[in-house]
Amino acid sequence: MSCDFLRLAQPGVQKLSPYVPGKPVDELARELGLEPASIVKLASNENPLGPGEKALAAIRAELAELTRYPDGNGFELKSKLAERCRVTAAQVTLGNGSNDILELVARAYLAPGLNAVFSQHAFAVYPIVTQAVGAEGRSVAAKHWGHDLPAMLAAIDENTRVVFIANPNNPTGTWFGPAALADFLAKVPERVLVVLDEAYIEYAEGDELPDGLDYLAQYPNLLVSRTFSKAYGLAALRVGYGLSSTEIADVLNRVRQPFNVNSLALSAACAALDDADYLQRSRALNDAGMKQLEQGFRALDLQWIASKANFIAVDLGRDAAPVYQALLREGVIVRPVGAYGMPNHLRISIGLAEENARCLDALGRILARG
Ligand SMILES: Cc1ncc(COP(=O)(O)O)c(C=O)c1O
């Protein structure tokens, strides 16, 4: 007799749908018999520049140490981040991607009977980590595709332990300004942990977006999460971090697996922090690519959601799924966002100029076919 291991799983886990990532280049190449090099992937908000030279050199230097476990406390990276972020090293939590930080928060602070509040159209990992630990996820209707912070405040009750807010948000690219964040933080009950997810913050310039770090000293219930996957171009290495009060960092450290960030990632992240030129080039390329896509959408008479991140959601004004499939056949991978409640949109990551042009070109031809 065999057991039903699905039924034996935690109730929240039984009902989970796994996270669906962007389609890998090799998978599409296998399916369509295409050369991987001929495929354009604008589906996972990756950095199109390729890894920086300084990060690559750091990785090479670290290779001889692969037989050893990494520094489980990430001393050097934490020290560097603490200096940059105007906090102490004890306030830094390192993660296997910032995704790991989101999971640590859920494991440490959520459980059956408790709830987490997040926005409609917000990053898919918030409901996943919440449900995985048996807590209730409260999705609050978005306003103009972005977070409705007053409505999120109103959704908090005595069983709320965590609020996830992303600025800018994925997959919409929407953002809120400093005044909105200040007002929100002032009103959130102090026993509720606010996770301010700033995975794309390095792309934002000027003071249109708040810098979450400015609020850490005032709000011991705030955790700011950031990543090396986007503007720093190290997505494959999986390294991100959380900045919070020492109390929260101490709690997360208790549930963290001992060596959650590998040694290549630790070294590369340290080197990336010192590579201001790479960051500058990432931003410049992103700004130019964003303008190029917006211009292309305008020419195709398409609407889009204004974005401060490294991707943009375009409204096709009809079911986007067949267009996504047609783009795949043209060797262009973008991201369908029907699962985010946006069936008419496609999310397109900003690529190199020629990649953006290929995507726009293919999109134009497909839409012209009707
Ligand atoms: C809003 C947001 N937060 C967090 C992440 C997690 O990124 P990583 O685990 O690579 O740091 C992503 C990735 O796409 C994201 O879009």
C-alpha cells in the first residue's frame, strides 16, 4: 500500500502552486531546435551586461578554496554592507538571494492563525512563503497597478505579523514616494514587521523613491531587503541581504541554514560593491533600454505601466498568452503575467539595445497579424 504524500504535506503546502520562473534559453532551444545564441531572453529581470570584471576576478581567486565551507557569518560582506548602509554588521542578514530573506521572515514570524498582508499584483514569492508556513495571505486590491498603502494599513489586524511591500514592485514596476512610506511606517502597529523589498532600488535615481535605509533607525519593525541579482548582475550566484534591527537579524539568524551563501557569491558580492563603474553602466543601459521600449510601444500604439525597475509591463489590450507563445516561436522569451492577475500584459525585462529591438520587431509583426 502506498501513502498519499501530497495529503501528508502541511495543508498550506498541499495547496501551493510552485513559483514559475522565466523560461530558460536552453529549454526553448531544445523545444524549437534553435541555437541558444539566437534566442533573446527578456523574462527574468536579469542584467543584460553580463557579470562585471571585478566580480569575475574575485570568483576566480576563490576557486582554489572550493573544498572549504564558506564563512558562515559572511564577515567581510556584512562589514562592507554595514559601512555602505550606515548600520552595524549585526543588523545585516545575508541570504541565498533576497528570496531567502523573505523565506526566513516567513519561517520566523508566520504560522497558522497568523497572517501576512501584501498587494494584489505583488511579487509571487510573498504569497508562497506565507502559505508554505500555514499562515493566511491577505492580498489587498492594488490602485493604478501599485500598492494602495492606506488600504494595506486597513487590512492589518491583531493576527498580522508581516506586511510585504515592494518598491519598485515586480511585475508592475510601480513605486511609491518618500511621503507615502513615511506615513505608512508611522501608522503600522509596532508589533508588525514591515518587509520593504528593494530588489530594484539601484535603478531608481533622484529622490522619487524613498531610501528604506533612512527609516531603519526610527523603526525597529522595519526590514529592508536588497539583492545582488539585478543591478549588480550576479543572479546566478544567489546573494541578497536584509537590513533590520539587531533583534530581527538575530531571530532570522536562528532559522538560517548554516552556510546559506556560498563562498563564490560572498567574494563576488564584495567585489561588486566596489565596482561603481559597473553599477553606473547597468543604470545607463537600463535607462536607455526603458526609453527604447517605451518608444517602441508608442509606435505600436500600446499602453504600458510606467516603471522604475529593469522591466516594463506592456498592455496588449487582449489576451497576452497567444502573443507570448508567438514570441517564443520567434526566439524571444518574455514573461506572461496572467498568474499575477494581468492577463493582457507581458512583462519585458530591459535588455541590450539589439535585444530590445528584436523583441519590439517581433511584437510588431505578431500584432500586425491580428
Ligand atoms: C520584488 C522582488 N523581490 C525579490 C526578488 C528575489 O530576487 P533574488 O532572490 O534573486 O535576490 C525578486 C526577483 O525577481 C523580485 O522581483
